[in-house]
Amino acid sequence: MPTASLFAKIPVSVEFPDAMRDAVNYVLSGEYESGHDGECLNILDIGANVGSFALWAAMRWPRSTIHCFEPNPGTFAYLKRNTTSNPAIHCNNAAVFPGREKRAKFHSRFAGDGEAGLAAYSGDTFREGMPHDSYEVEVVSPDSLPKGDIVKLDIEGGEAAVLANLDLSATSLVLGEFQNRRNRLQMQATLENAGFFAIRDEECPWDPILDYKDYRQDLKGDVYGHMFYERKGQTKLRRTKA
């Protein structure tokens, strides 16, 4: 008998600043849906923000352990409140970035800001002089993280550097974002050299939104987007129609 698939809409209680409403809804509505089923996985959520991906991933891949990394102290408070009822979600108040520094300067406009980032790379997206708070946050090196069956990576510009320093030997699926063409090419090279192939790799032009939120005007002609890559021959996940 033929089988069928249905998508359930499940109410989820999430606390977040109103400015993040669309972004949180986008994640909970399947922004990171790749068409892979699985359970009992180890998942790394690098750039966890208020926890929307962690909550979605806990439902999408049952009985999995999720390690969240979020450096913004105000955002981390949201993350802890939103995930405290799920013992499988472990929250770390730290940025992930390669190097020897244990602390680094971080820029954020507000608690819960989904476009906050380390000063080391946030200037690649935002113009100089934009209003924000600056403070130091704890930093952990990518090579100190546990291995992940699934790695989700969204840190507003530092993805390529982190990905190049992660241990991907046990990883079956990478769900990433990129902020510019340079980072996209670097991430593609890292993943292809590690035995991954693209199942989604889409770019969007910056041009239509450059007057929004203090983005750098010299991003004109550049791109941002998503990239989902699967390891060749992996058996931890079952591919279904996305």
C-alpha cells in the first residue's frame, strides 16, 4: 500500500523580542528542513539565538541531544528559558570561533538580536558607526566541540572559519548560512574536500535590502543564503522528500 506524508502544525511556546518575530516563525516553520529523518542524534546548534532551531530540531529528530552555543548574555537568557523543560538541550553561553583567545569583543543591538556577532567578522556585514552594545564574551574553539551528526551553523559571518576548524568526521548533515560570496566559496570548498555534496545551495542578492538595518552599502552585488550539505554514503539519516 502506498505511504503518505503529512506535516503537523504543533503549537510551540517561545519567548523572544518582537523584532525577532518573523525570524523565529521562519525557523519553526521549517527554515532548516532538509528532508532527512533520524533519531538519537548528536546535534550542534552554533549560533542558537533564542532556541527556535533547538526546539524545532528536538521535534524533528526525536531522542536527540542538542548542544547550543550562544554568546550574547541577554539572548542566552531567552535560550535558557525557552529550553529549560527539555533536558536533551544543553546550553553554552559562549561564541564558537577559531584561535587562542578565550574572550573576544561582541556586538549586539539588543537581547535576542539574531544579527549579533563577534567584532572579528560583524563589520563585514554592518556599516561602521551603527548603534550597538559592545562587550566581551567567552569564546571556545571549534576543535573543542563534540562531534555532531548534524551541524547547524548561523553566526552572521564567521561560518566559513568555524566550519574549516570543526571535526566533521562523524557529521552526516551540515545546515549552514553564509553572509557573502567569499564565505560561500570557502564553505563549499571545506565541505566538498570533506566528502559532502550539496542538497541545497541557494544565494540571494543583498541589493534589495541594503537600505534596511544599517547594512554595508558595498555589499551591492554580493550575496547571502543557505547551504545544506550531506556526507556521501552516510547512513545515520534517512532521506525523504523535503
